[in-house]
Amino acid sequence: MPTYDLPAFIETVRREKPKEIVQIRREVSPQHETLAILTKFEQSYRSPLLFFERIRGCEYPLANNVCGSTARLALGLGCSVGELSECYARRCACPCKPVLQRDGATQEVVATGATADLTQLPQLIYHEGDAPQPYLTAAIIVARDPQSGKLNLSYHRLMVTGRNTTSIFMARGKHLDGIWRKYEKAAKPMPIAAFIGVHPTCALGAVYTGPAEVEEYDIIGGLQERPLPVVACVTDASLHVPADAEFVLEGYVSPAERTAEGPFGEFTGYATGVSSAPVFHIRAVTHKKKPIFQDIASGHLEHQILPVLAMEQHLSLMATAAVPGCLKIKVNVPLTVVAVVDKSNESQPRQLMDVLIDSDVYVKQVIVVDPDVDPSDLRQVCAAIVLHAQPHRDIVVYEQRQGTELDPSAGPNGVTSKIGIDATKKTSASRRVVKNAVPRSVLDRINIAEFLNSSSH
Ligand SMILES: Cc1cc2nc3c(=O)[nH]c(=O)nc-3n(C[C@H](O)[C@H](O)[C@H](O)COP(=O)(O)O)c2cc1C
């Protein structure tokens, strides 16, 4: 049975994809320097997993960009890059309940009360202009819905405000925000745990975007094709965390307290300003004997790649239920969804837009294209828009919708207008709309290797 924890995955990358990992031995500052190193790699079109052996002021090694390439996501799932979407969707459709264990490596070291000290973790500062307080960006929060009893998982940025306090950013309209509002209304603290340092299957399960009744631990079990071992938190047995997480912070979000949070450079590539956020009080920090701290560089490739499979899977289910001819959903650019449809009537592109536009707060723009457009190729998508859409007829503006407060152009609370573009060819068009193509039979008999080796041919 394979081990599904962060160190095991790092070893797999070292063994099977050595070009996908870079070991950094010298001491590195947590203030901007880890991000600067990753930025330099990205600028040279590389996105390796970075393993920092020594972070100034901290005794733990740090891994970042763990899920920063589709090749590594595929390695985590044990499939090829080409099979990723299909594999993710197929395994999500076979959820598997976690198994509650007595002990787990994540509780080898337990610090409670005054010894639970966040300043022992890397004090990471990312962008110029970010708040001076360090952030934890790879924390997966587990909380229990007080009404349904279901456990929810999602990533939430935590700004360290003291030895045992952080702020927590909960985006409007998402599940944790809904759970939090119930506790807040009842004026009760919301018990939560934040776990940091996991295998990519765990990360991909945490970003699962389905109905609230589906528990992400079951999805992780589906992705790993076995029950995920979990343990009860030491300060609150009703919360469960993966037995092999590197670190866990246990505590509660207080109902009345707020703190100033931000600015913070987000996945859009822009910073959010300062806002008022709830406060997470940490009652215990548990970890492995030799833990690896995990970091996700906000606004960089990993942050953008990680949620995409889950979003595409969720939106595909909604889209095909409404329009069976919808063949593919692609999310390449923040807040933008491209839907490929083999339409059987002229109303289907609009139907798709109407369904997708309010499907998620992170959808602001829906573009519908024909099957001869590759939705991953933005050049082809832009060409389809300009060549097949008549703006007065094929562009729909949806006003006053719930978007995300991370969109720099959105109004208060993330309220925004949204846009749908029907970039499919119109059968009513009087002029020729046949795409240029060389006959398939001729294309198939050409082998360019034949022309490359000899200029005499
Ligand atoms: C690296 C990373 C950081 C994230 N940070 C936040 C955050 O700070 N707040 C938030 O509400 N969502 C954040 N998200 C998005 C949620 O994890 C995501 O929307 C999740 O699917 C929501 O889960 P739900 O479907 O249970 O609501 C982040 C996602 C990633 C991948």
C-alpha cells in the first residue's frame, strides 16, 4: 500500500522525476527570498518543487510548489498528464469514507497552551506591499457544520497575528463561510483545525467543489482509492485530521472578535487591501517528529493550477446536465471558463452561459466555443470571439451577481457584473463559416521526419 504523505511524495518526485525537484541547501530568508527563488525559476519557464533545507529563524525544512506542475499532479494520482481530468472525475465519483485511528504521526509532538507557538514556523512574507505579518498559505481548514454534522475542508490564508492567533480569510459564498455564519449567528465559537503539509491527493481533495453534503475526506479516499487514515484532534475529538499531516493547528474562531487583515497578493496577481477578518485562536500545535513545512506561493503557478481540476470537474457536471452536447470545460485564466459545445440548436450556448455564470463565485466570464476550437489555446478562443460573435447579439451582461472580493474590480462584498460570450458559429450566418483545413487523408500520409534528414529530397 503506497504511503500518502508529503515526505513520501517528495521521495517519489526525487526518484521518478528528478528534474521536477530542486534541493536548496543554503540558508534562505523567509522574507521575500523563497518567493524570489521560485519567481526566478518561473521566469525561466521552470516550475520545480523547491525543497529548502534551511529557512532562517526556523528549525524545519520547507517545501513549496509541491503541486506546481500538471506532471506532479499526475504523479500524485498515478496517471499520465493526458488522463488527469478523466482520472480526477472518475475517482471523485467513487468516494470512500476515512478510517478513524487512535494514533497518527501528526501527533508525535503535541504542544498545548503557552507552548503552542506559531513563531516557530517559517515566518513567510511574500510580495512587496503585503502586510508585515507572516502568512500561512497551505493551511487546509477542517470544520463541522453545526446543523448537518458534515465535515468541510478548504484552504484558507492565515495571517499570523501573535504566538497563538491568526486571522482567517473566508471567501463569501463558499462552504466554510456558510458554516461560519451559523456559528456567528448563534454567537458560538467555531472549532476548527488547520493542517499543513500533505500529499497532492489530499490537496486535490481539499479543493473539491461539490455539494456541501459531500465530505472532502471521502473524496480524498476516492482519489487515493483507499480510506484516508484520520485521528481525532487532541483538544476537540469532534474534529478529525489526516493521521499523516506534517503539522496541525487546533483551536476556534471567536464569534465577536475581528482583526485587520492584509494587504495580501492573491491568485489574481493583485493584492487585496486591508479588511476586517475573524480571529483564529490556537489551543494546540501538533506535528511529526521531523516535519516538513509546506508553503504555497500565493499568486504563483501552483496556486492557479491546484484548484483547476476540481473546478472543471464540478462545472462539467453542471454543464452536461443542462446541455448534454457540452464536451469540455476549461479554466485557464482566473475567473474565466471556456465551454466547448457541439450544439444541436441555437439556444444551447445561452443555456450554458446561464448555468455556468452563477455556478461559482470564481466564475466571472463564460465563453462558449465550437468543438473545432482548442479551449486551452487562448489565441484560438480569442479568434473565435472576434470572428463568430456579434457583440450586440452574442454578448450577455449579467448584472449584480455574487463574485469574489479578490476581483480588484468588484464592488463591496464581491458583487460584480459578469459576462457571457457566445463565440460559436451561427448557422444563420449567410457567409461561409467553414474553418480552413488540409484534407485529413493528405495530412495523415505526411511524415515530416522524411524532410528533415536530407535536403536532397
Ligand atoms: C492555495 C489556495 C489558497 C486558498 N485560499 C483561500 C482563502 O484564503 N479563503 C478562501 O475562502 N478560499 C481559499 N481558497 C479556495 C478554497 O480552498 C476553494 O474555493 C475550496 O474549494 C472551497 O471549498 P468548498 O467547496 O468546500 O466551499 C484557496 C485555494 C487554494 C488552492
